[in-house]
Amino acid sequence: MASEATAEKFRALTPSEFFYRNRELAGFSNPARALYQAVRELVENALDATDPHGIHPTIKVILQKVSAERDNIFSISVEDNGIGIPSAQVPRAFGQLLYSSKYVLRQTRGMFGLGAKMAVLYGQMTTGRSVEVLTSTITAKNIYYFNIAIDVKTNTPIIHEKGVYRKNNGWHGTVVKLYLEGDWTRSKSKIYEYLKRTAIIAPYAEIVFEDPEGTITYFERSTRKMPPPPREVKPHPKGVDIEMMRMMLKATKTKTLLEFLIKEFQSVGEVTARRLIENAGLLPDMKPHELSTEDVERLVRVIKSDTKIKPPSANHLSYVGEEIIKVGLKAILKPEFVTAVTRKPSVYEGHAFIVEAGLAYGGEIQPEDRPVLYRYANKIPLLYDEGADVARKVVDRIDWSHYGVTFPAPLVILVHICSTKVPYKGVGKESVADVPEVEHEIELAIREVARRLKRYLSKKKREREEAERAVAIAKYIPDVARGLAKIVNNVREEMIEKELLKMLNMKLRSFKINSVSDVVVGIE
Amino acid sequence: MREVSTVSYMSAVDIKARKKALKKIERAFSKLVKDILSGKTPTLVIRKRTLANTVFDAERGLLRIGNATLKRSFLNAGEAKKFMQTVLIASIIHEALKNDEYPTIRDLYYRGKHTIRFRDLATGRVREENTWDEQKESDSVIRDLEVLIDMLREEMLILSKEKGKVVGDMRIKSGDDIIDLSKMGHGAYSIEPTPDFIEFKDVNAEFVLVIEKDAVFQQLHRAGFWKKYKALLITSAGQPDRATRRFVRRLSDELGLPIYILTDADPYGWYIYSVFKVGSITLSYESERLATPSARFLGVSMIDIFGSDKLKKKPYLTEAERKNYIIKATDTDIKRAKELKSYEWFRTKRWLEEINIFLKKKAKLEIEALTSKGLRFLMDTYIPEKIETGDWIA
Ligand SMILES: Nc1ncnc2c1ncn2[C@@H]1O[C@H](COP(=O)(O)OP(=O)(O)O)[C@@H](O)[C@H]1O
Ligand SMILES: [Mg+2]
């Protein structure tokens, strides 16, 4: 009996079972966090369906309490004007974990094929209700309706209902609606913060949000300029490890090792390919699938230590750009001063990345004891684990007094990292790791915007001082003019006043005083 | 109805003075207006009223203002206010002269004081500022104006409180009246703020005694000192005002009377004497008219108190009297004495002796100590003896 009781039973878990048990890994750890995470996943899918395709996003998010009796059941509906989903793909896109159109080397917000399904799965677990999807692609003649659940055991979609409607307007896009248990009170500020920060990084989007209390918030579209769309790229040899190399060798349609290296990778031409092959002790015309484990290991090692391979190109990266960052910060924060910088592409471990930094100062920004940091990775706002993020580390280590800022000060710093592979810390995708190359770029970017702030502040100070000096003189013009006109015959007060003001204005560099009455409002 | 004419009630000297003052003010400020209208930065160039710019003219024995000037440009933020204040005070004085008025420096302060409400362009807030807050400020620009147009304020018919008094066998004409200074009863004639307009008629006196303390002046007056010794008796009642100094100067210049000065035996008394004799540092530009270089320091001297073996002089006070009357010098007294020692006009053998005794003994004495010893002693022994024997410091 004892032996039977202790015997181990082996079986495989489907992805849906795995994530059903480990939902906190995907951010669905408690009702508050789950509500926030669901909003976020659906909004990011909506954005992924629009801006990379040149469509100005219009997104409507509605969060409602389902019944008056139950305080913790909500419906989420997110509508976009994106490219839509081909009807054949809808069931798997929402009913099968690890199913995605984003498994290519291209910079997008989503990339794991998990987000929408985790929301569906969590909703299903907590309310028993399935997801409803309404979608139409740009070229489709119909609008499709689906009611889908996930079969957790088999990780396959169950279609409860399907409808097809004739499309008689040009609508395209997707509406996703699902039900889940949540905690609005405890997630409210995070959800608002998330939408605000999304609006900052994507000011070309228009976002409407109706919250469970019926409050409607409208984030207006403040520019029509959009970032360059991301493009799919071949991997760079330095970003490929042994396992990936083996998979690529197995999957390739090329006939020789030489051709494989040239065609499947970026930055590799014939000269480079031959050098790598020779240094690895291999032969150019070996068949790709004939390489032994040791051959692959040697090839990867040679690639890693080769110093002459061209760095990865960054053409495929979709950075936001200085203009849009400035527009976003200005529209949402209403600061007195705003600036942004997009750094030149850089590389870490074979992955190209671009760091952008924005800075907003003064105006309606509330003074805080340290700079407020808005972190983004591939246009996604990162709200959690700020303390562990490399950007926070950089911001905190900068001596801001050097840039003319003394705290408390109204200062917001935005840091955006875009890359086909953002070096997240852990699986939470909430903070960026201390990769030296990335850290260095962040520091250069922040120092650049900080220098611009310093220039602005000292110019402003100079101007304020000049204004003070000018007023210190102008306020006495009427008394001097009147006094002189009284003593000296045949000169009019106005004449002297005019001449004195003219002389004063000639000395001023940053502004002019139009009339003495702009300064002197009364003499009593 | 009677015809009212202000002119007929005013003395002729005043009318003349007004014309002259008006012309001087107009000349100085016309130049400024001309500069402004031709686009030149309006700048007032005024000689500095500082110790560094005070020169002791050893030959004439008086202080004079040096040639160092300060430029006050209206287009300099740090100088604009003083510039405005100078123009303001000039225009008020100008107006008063035209209207036949006799403002006091206090009147001028009030007439010029008003509030400027202005907008701070950097913040947009409206703020307020007074043309001046304290009389100190308007007094200071009055002095600047005096230097600028080289005229004393009395010549511009600006009055101040009368402080100095005089009695003696003498007749003067003030305004249109003849005043007999020997018929003042127990009172005395208050020296008017514009002593230049006084006319000396006749005098029967051999010397002038100027006393720092009003109380001692009154005692000597009532005791008949001036009658008995043929003196003109004057008190400055502390620091002398300009009228008293000018009056004393004229007595010396025009009547050739020797001037003796009696003060407390301390650095303040010495400085009062020095103001009469060479002029004051802050008003050195006035010394030309106010200082009396021939004035003599009669006492009370340190040697009067302590005696001097070297000069073979016995003290006027006994050991016991010294004990009773001497007051211990304070730290400020000592500091002041050291300052005086550095002034050129105090660097004579006799004065250095005085100051050194003071610094050694750290003792001072009031004139009242001598009347305590006995009014008769002061009147009939101390003063006449010292004058007769030439026991003064020149
Ligand atoms: N609003 C939408 N519009 C168009 N396509 C969508 C939308 N939402 C989801 N999809 C499709 O469904 C796929 C799965 O979405 P998701 O589970 O969130 O994974 P991921 O976003 O990581 O790919 C996406 O790759 C995309 O092709
Ligand atoms: Mg997604």
C-alpha cells in the first residue's frame, strides 16, 4: 500500500493548465491586479492592431459593474478601429494559449500569445462566463461574432456561438468583451495611471474610458504624427544562442551552411560567413541539418567572440520620436517646459535597442521630492517594480542640482526603451534589468534632456532678472518725467517719459516694455 | 476790502534768494532734460560725501569735499531710485520756491512721499513702493542736491528746527526787525535757520563763548556773565546745527571776535569743537561757509582735570573732586577717541596729548562738574583765568 501511495504519477500540463495554476506569472494574481491587467492586455492588443499598421487608434474602454448586488463582478469591453482578425483565427486567438500573430522578430507590445487568453481564462474561472468578440478585417465583407471559451484541459477553444453579419459601412476593427472578478477600488488609481501614461506615449491615439462609477474620461488625439511602423527582421548572429541556432538549422530551407548564414541572419555577408565557418573549423558547403551538437556549439562560440560582425541594424525598430513624446507630455501634463531626445540605436548582446527620454517641468506638474519617472518599454507603460528598474537607478544617481533643479520640484522624466528584445527583469515584464549598455544609453539620454532643462532654467532666470532690473527702472519713469517737466520750462512730461522708455528698451535683450503703464499701474 | 499781496509782506533778502535758487536748480536739470531728449543716458554727477573724499585743507584749517564723484545713472537699476528721489526733491523745492513757501526738511519729506503701484513683470503681481519711507532718505537727497547745485539748503529757503541761542550786548536786523540781544530777559534769541539774512547792526563785546550745554549757558546768562566780561554767549545745545555754525563763523569773520568753545571733556565734546572749527565729515561741502578755523578749545581739557608736570600746570580739581566728578569712559568713547586720533586735524602735539591722557586714564568729565564745584568758580575763576593766560588749544 505504502509503495502505491508514494508512487509518482507523470503527465504533461497543457499551457492552459499551467497558466490556470500559475496565473500570477502573467499578472493575474488578485482581483485588483487582474482587473488592471485585463484592461492593459486588451488595450495593448487594440494598439498593436492600429499604430503599426498606420491607423490612428481610436479606442473605447468600458468597465462596468455587472449587477447591483455583486460588487466584485465586472465586464470589460474594449473596442478598436484596427485591422481586425480574420474570422478563421478568432477562436484560437482568444481560446488557445500561446497562439499569436506576433511570434516574429518585430517590435510589438504583445509577444507571448498570452495576454488576451489570460483575461479570458481568468474571467472564465471567476465568473464562468466566456468571451465575446466582434471583428472585421479591412477587406472583409462581413462582421463576425464569436462567443468563445477555453477548454483548459486541452488548451483548445470552445465556440459557444458564432454569427456573421453583412457589413454595409466601412467599419473594421475589433470589440472584445469579457467578464471577470475584480476590485475596482484598489485598482482604480493604477488603471487611470496606466491610461494616462498610454495617452502620453501615444498622443496620436484617441482613448475614451468609462469607469464603473460612470465617469467618462476622454484622452484627445493631440497629433496625427505617428511613429515609423516596426518591421520584421532576421535575427542578428550575436543574439542567437545554441538552442535557437539548432532550431534555425533544422527549420531552414537553405542548402549549405554558407547560404544559411547569409540568408537567415542580418549583418552577415559572404566574407563574414566564410570567416565564421573557417574559424569554427567547418566547411562552407556542409548541409545545415548535418551539423553536430559540437559543431553548433563551436559556431555559436566563434560568433560570440567575433569582433568584426556589423552591429545589428535598428531600421526595424519603432521608436516614438522626440516630436510625439513632447506632444504627449505637453497634452497630458501641461508643463511649462518640455523636451525629448531619441538616442541613436545601440546594441546589447546582439539586440538592437533605442532609448528615448522626455522631460517635463513646471506648469501644472505638482512638485515632488524627487523626479517622477514614467517608464516605457516598446510603448507599454511600466507601472510596477519601479524601485528595481535601471532607469530609476540612473535618475536617482544624477545630481539634479547640477542641472539647476532643487527638490521639491515639478519634474517628470520619461524613459522609453524599444527593442525586439527588451531586457526585462524576471517574467513580470514590469522592470528593466541593469544591462550596462542599456544603462549607459539611459544615462546619456537623461543627461541630454537635463542639460536642455538647465539651459531653459538659466535662460528663464536671466530673463527674470532682466525683467526685474527693467521694472526697477521703469517704475520710476513717471516720477522722473513729471519732476523734470515741472522744473524745466517747455518740455512735456509725456515727451520725457517716451524718451526714457525708448532708452530703457534699447538696453533690454529678452523683451520690450510697450508702455510705461504696463509697469506703473498707479501713483497715489 | 483790502488788497492782499504776498510780496509786500516778504523781506527783500528772501526774494533775492529765491530767484537765485530757482535759477540754479533749473540750470542743473535743464541739462539733464537736454541729454534725455538727445538720447543720452541721464546721469547725475555728484561729489561724494564720504570720509575718503573729505580733504583737510591745512592751510585754511578746514575740511573740504574732494573731487571724487559718483555717477548716478537713471538706466542703472541700482541707481534709478536715488536718481528719481533727487529729481523728486528738486521739483518739490523748486515748486516751494516759486510759491514763496518756507518748507522744513520734514515738510519736504511729506510732500515727496507717495506710493508707486507697479507690476512685477516676472510674476505679474502688482506691488507697492514708497518714493521714500523715512526722512533719512529725503534728507540724504537734499544733501545731494546741495552738492549738485552748490547751494546750502538755507539758501533755498528750507527751514529746520532752531536749536542755537545767543545773548549779549548786540543788535541785529532779522527780516525787517531790529532785535536787541541784550534785552532778552531770562530767555535768549533763537538763531534763525537762515543766518545769512541777518544784518549785524552794532556790538559791544570782546569775545564769543560757545557752550555745548544749554543748562550751563542759562546759568551763566542769569548770573550776568556776558555783562560782566563783555561777551556774546552762545549755546549749540549739543551737536551744533548749521545755523549756529554759520552765525559763529560770521561773528568771527565780520566782527573779528575771538571764539572760545567750552565742551564736555570727552570725545563727543571734542568732535563738537571740531565741527565748529573745521567742519563735519558728512557735510564737508558746507565747511567753506560754516567752519570757523580760528575757534579755540577753551576746555574742559584733560590737563584741567589732571594737571601736567611737563607743562607745570596744576589741576583745577582736587583729588577728592576728581573722585566725585569723573565718569568712567565707555568702550564706544575709547573707540571714538582712537578714531579722532587718526583724523589729520587732531594730529597736533597738544591734541595727541589730550587724547592720550584720556586713553590712559579712561576718564571723562561733564562741564556741569565745574558748576557743581561752584558757579562762581566757573564764571570768575576758570573761564577768565584760562582766557587771560591763553590756556586754550588752538
Ligand atoms: N484587438 C485586436 N485586433 C486585432 N488582433 C487582435 C486583437 N486582439 C488580439 N488579436 C490577435 O490575437 C493574438 C493573440 O493576442 P494575445 O493573446 O493578446 O497575444 P499577443 O498579443 O501576445 O500576440 C494577437 O497576436 C493578435 O493577432
Ligand atoms: Mg496581447
